[in-house]
Amino acid sequence: MSTASGQRHAGRGRVIDLTDRRALADHEPADPAVIERAHRLKEAALLDFGIRDSAVASWLYAKCHHQIPTTAVPTAAVVASGDGTCLLLYNPGFFVALGIHGVKFVLYHEARHLIQRHLYVEEGLRTDPVFTLATEVTINHVVLTRLGRHELPRSEEDEKIGIDPRAVHRRYTEDLRAQGLSPLSYDEFVVTDLSVYGELKRMTNPPVPPPLCVHMDGDGVPMDPETVERVAQEVLGEVMRQALGGNEQARSELLDLAGRTEGGGDRLTRMWGNLGLAALRGETPRTRRVEWWKRWLVDTLASRLREGERLVYPKKLGAVLLALGHDPMLSRRGPERTKVVLVAIDTSGSMSDEVVEWLTTLVGQTEGVQTHWLSFDGQVMPFVPGERVLGGGGTNFQNVVDYAEGRLEVGGRAFDLTPDAVIMVTDGYAPHVTPADPDRWIWLITDGGDTWPETHRPPMACHRVTTGDR
Ligand SMILES: [Zn+2]
């Protein structure tokens, strides 16, 4: 199908350069409606990564400034091209058939491919088809685990997409038993990237599966080593910064990734050392267990932000831009593309700094999400995180509702955006309110507070916050 130079025979004998954005866009364009749906699925997946699933994938795609729907690839691929940029190519029909769960799986898989490429640079490893298989096994094991899935996504024809790590392990077990050797259990088998490789090497006949992933299709995807190096290093650096800043998701993902490269040699040990792994390992998390309300907020917020239907996409804009040869990513910066979260903090009662700090790491650093901060008591006061917020007397929720809905001016200015989600942090003691769109309101009620919003008519998302070691 493809040649070593990163060109791809794209049907009818044509060859297309996977780094030529114009050619990719022009290549047998898909139906604009399919492109639009695929685009929306991709955006939804990236938001989920940013908010709860994977800091690594979120940052990687933030660095892929060009994200192009094209029929020139059968599935999806991250391409690192010679001009120092990264591109995400995805087949729109493939994405639409997969649905959101499948798209997340594939995008996370592709992100991990680029990171793996960065971690294991040795030529001898890379040209070994057994290492290619080992890579697929470890990547899919991680993706399934982190996304909380038990099965690979399925195609329209109900075929599993990708290499099933458990199926490979079953074949390995049979092969070793037939040789009179003792196989490792699945959990031992998948411990590190190199343990999978080493164990597969013990087989008489390591399986050579059909190329399900574009990366397995020869050397078809351009992976300029300098670009891979730079982008992956930047991604890991950003994730480390988030992890050290208290983001638990980033921390666990990074510790897991570091653990998987155990035994990978001096280069990897040095790389992790330079990134600051020791500090991350040595740091005692402020809270040992992830509190349930945090988990609840992450999921609730993600579901509020994900509903694509709430966004107005100019019809066929993607297709028009493509036809004009414009970068479809330009539209990402338009105001209709960014999700708006308003966080309103009640300063009239006792407010834990820890909660505010945690909210800052949750919503303050997510790609594609714009966060506005508000403190309130009797008055409403926008603020910037880090500023000292002083509380006054009295509490008035209606002022916050009026401000969020654009009716109340503060300092001569009205809030002219429509928030996709409003997070209220309060003890709940004030006259009750009914916002115009109660579905977008999320109430975090502090200790000893009143959880009236959950029994209000209509009810609103509401959860009690517990802090400290309670
Ligand atoms: Zn793959």
C-alpha cells in the first residue's frame, strides 16, 4: 500500500504525499455532512481527553495544528513531517462509523504511537516486526485500561479494530505451553513495553497480524525523527508541569508511562530524570484517594461540554475551507468553537483554598475551554485565579444568574458569552434560583451546606464537597 517515503497509493494508481495538506484535502473529498460529523466527533474526543481521560493525548493534539479529514488514509494517523509540524489525518467515514467511543480509542492509540516512537528510537527494534506487534499490544492495553474499556472498538462490519492484547496473550500462552515452557500471566506479560517484546520473542512463531493500524502498514507514515523528538518532549514536559501542579490524571498517566519504559536503557532513564520524574515520584499527593465529588464533577462537566448539538457550526464550513485550500483548523479559534465555563465562588462563607486550587487545575488548563472566574456574596466580582478574593456579607444567587445570563453589568460591563457550564461553589444558603438553562448549572455544596438544587424544580446537578481528610 505505501512506500518508504511516506507516500501512499491512493487507489487508481495515484500516489499522494501524506504531508501535502492541499493534496490531502483535495483527495476524493468525502461528503461534507460526513466530514462535519467526523469533525464534531474528533472535537468531542479531544475535549474529553483534556478534561478527564488523557493529558498526554490532549497536549499531543494541541500540538497538531493541522487536523485534516481526508480519504487518503483508511483510518487515522499522526504524521510528523520534515517541516517540523505534526498533522492529524483522519478518514471521515471511518470516524463516523466508529462513533465517539471508537474515535477516542483510535485518537488515544495514535497519540501513544508518537510517544512510543520517541521513547524507542533504536533502529534494530523498530525494524523488527515482533516489536511492531509488541507496540500494538502495549498501546492497546494502555488505551483500554485508561479509557475503562473491556473491548476493542468495532467497525461497521462488526470486526474488532486493532490488535487485541488478550488474544495475543492467548496465542503466546499456547505457543509456550507447546514448547514445554511456562508462560507469564497476562498481568505480568504487559508490565512493560519490553516485557511484551521479550515474551513474544520466546514464541516459536510470533504472530504477524494483518496491518490493522496504518503504522503497521510498512513504514507508510512519515515520522521525521527531529519533529517526533521535539513534539513528544514538549508534550511530556507539559504533562509533567500539570502533574507537578497537582493534576491527578496527569500524574497517574505519567507515572504509568514511566513505569512501562522500565528497563529501557540509559537514554530513557536520563530522559525521565531530566523531566523531573524523581520529584513526581517523591511527591506525596495532597489527598491520597481521589475524592468522589471530584470524579463526579469531572464527569458532569465533561458531559455538559461534550454535547455537540449545543454548538452552532456553520453548515459546510469545513468543506468550504477545504475547497478553498484553507487550513480547517483556523475555524478552531473562532468564538463558536471554544467552550465557556463560568466558575462562581461564594466568598460569604468559609471557602477552602484547596477546592479553588483544584478547580483551577481542572478547568484552567484545558485546550478549547475558556474559563471565567467570579466571586460573589451580595455582589458579583470577576477575578483572576491567584488574586486574593475577599468575602463580604450576604449571599445572592440571583445576581450570579443575572450576570451569567448577560443581564447584570459589573463595572459597566455585561458578560456577553453564553456559558456551556456554570460551576457554583457555595454553602447553598441564600434564596433559591431558577436559571434559564438549569441543565448547564453545576452546584458544589461545601461542608454543612444546603443541597437544595438537587430537589429544586427543575433539579440541577449538585454534589457535596468534602475536603481535608474527612
Ligand atoms: Zn497502531
